[in-house]
Amino acid sequence: MVNSMETFGVPAGLLSKTEFLDYKTPITKVLPLLDGRYPAVVITKNGEYFGVVDSRAVYRSSHVLRLDKDMYAGDFALRAPVLTPASSFEDAVNGFYSARTRALPYVNGKKIIGVLDRKSLLSAALSLKALDGTRVGEVMSTPVLAIDAATPLASANALMRENKVNRLIVLQGGSFAGLLTKYDILHRYTIPKERLPEMKAAVHSPAQVPVSSVMERSAKTIDEGESLAEATKLMVRSGISSLVAMSGKRPVGVLTVTDIIESLVVKGRREMANVFVSGLDNETMEYGGEMMQRAKEFVKKVGRLSGAEIGYMAITVKRIKTRSYELHARVGFASKGMITEHASGYLLDQTFEKLLGLVRKAILKRKERFVSVRKLTPTGIDE
């Protein structure tokens, strides 16, 4: 049995098929290909690799439940790193972590011959026993936002956008009833703009649709004390990307594929540092050392103030439209759980400080096993 993430190469046998589309392909023609058919499609421009598009890229970029036929696939493409026969398992893990896509292109020679999807990556992680020794509660995302089953779908969508989350716990009568994901909303209600007139009936308006009619009633759950390996097996077998973590009958967190991939990144780098910065390009790489040092000082100081031992802090930098930045931070605690924060701005250093401020505020407010329950109305939020 191979037990080194560094020496385990990514075999072509793990690859999935995909479609190759031109940059100018209307996004409305791409969506059907992402509906369970392909994990991602490869976008080309002038015959050269330009990026990949998956359903995550679409809903990350969508602020309304409507897509214009003039939106191109290239507008949603992310230039994800490519894998080769020489790529190690660790390379694949780091590639998924930095790109946050559902699949990475695989190149043999100069030709992309397929994509490696996240399900195959998790299967490889299980074979390597890379997830052993970790519990769900150590890596799950907390706290979770919960809404009432009668909440209008448009309000739920607004809450996700406001808090930059893709999942909401749904409660009915105070008890766990299901899970609502951003994909559930987009899959059923994102429509091409040219078809909008025929969809104007009230029944098709998200403002008139309760969350209960769209949520996943059979959402799979797992005890927070269960092993991460068992949780991953369940996700792979079921073909799902998240599990609701429970303490008894109460939801206390959500475990996602991103959480699992991040745990692999942390395990691979824990000996080097407890602060990780990824996503820097050639123009921003010079700031990496300074950001690492600033983040380490921050972790040490805030840890003392909050009384919570911080296991690690992972920061991802993304450049948007070449002149602005979007930064993501995930903080994992030594005891259990993690928090996430996001910040965007035109200057990297100011955006970084803004992000640290948001993380500091979140850590100081953090309460173990806290579930924020909000009942929404079309006009506001009642807590």
C-alpha cells in the first residue's frame, strides 16, 4: 500500500470525460452539460486552454436567478492548474484547494485528455489512508445558519449571498428538517433571460416558493464524532458534496468536500506552519512572506484574546478582473470546528487587513455548538 502523498502519482485511470467549448459559447448552452453529465467543462480560446467552468463557478458569479444569453462561458471560466502524469497526489490536493473547482484538467504531452474530479480525489485519499485519525467535528464548518421551512426562497437566496455561504440548515417546528443548497436554487430556478416571459407566472417566482418545496428532505447526516474517513466514504458512495453534522438530534455543523480537501492540505503542511497562503500569482508572490508573518502574529494575538487555540489559518487569494482581489480565510480550531470569512477590494494589503479584521470579530464572537436560527420574511429578518 502506498502511504506517501508525495510519491503517489495521479494515474490516467482516475480521469473523467469532459467537453471542450470555445470561450464565446453562451453560458446557457453550458448549464445542461453541468447538470450531472460532466463535473466541469474545459474552455478554450484561440485553440488554447483558457480555464474550466463548473456549477460552482456559475453560482459564485450569479447574484440573480437569471442568466443572459449574451453571457459567455469564458466569463465564468477559472484558470485552474493542470495535472500531468508526473503530478503527485499532493499536487492534486493543492490544485483543488487553490482553484476550488469540481475538476482539474489532466494534460498528457500538450493535450488535455480528461479531468480529475473531486470524487476520484477523495477515493484516492481513502486508499492512501490519508484521512485516518481525524474526526468530523475537527474539520466541519461551524457555526451553521438555519432558516424556517416556510421562508420564501428569494429571502433564503439573499441570506446566502449576504453571508457568502452555499448551504442553509432548514428547521421545521424547531427540529432539523432538511438542507438547502445554492445549487438546489439554481438548478430549479436559474433560467435563460430569453425564456423569462413564459416563466412569469407566480408559481415560478422564487419570492412565492417556500424553502420546504426545494430543500433536500433526505439530506444525509453524520455524527460529529464519526471518523472523517467514514464520512468521506458516505459522500463518495452517495455522490454528494456535503453532510450535516449532528450532536444527537441537533445540527452543529456542515462537512463539505472543501473541508475534507483542506484537512489534507493542513495535514501535509502542518510541520511547516499553521498559517497557509495560496493563490498568489507572479505579481503578488512577493507579498507572500509578509502576509504569512502578519497572519502568524494575528493568530497568536487573537488566540490569546479569545482563549481558543487556533489549529491553523488558511488564506486564499483570488484576483478578479485583474484589478481587484477576493480573499477567503478559513480558521480551524484545535478543539473542533472552523469559521470562514471573505473580503474583497482593489488593494491587496488593505483587503488583507480587512479580512483579518473580519476573522478577529468572528473568532471573538464564536460560541461552541452555536446554531444561528433566523426566520426570514420577504421584508426583513426576525431573530
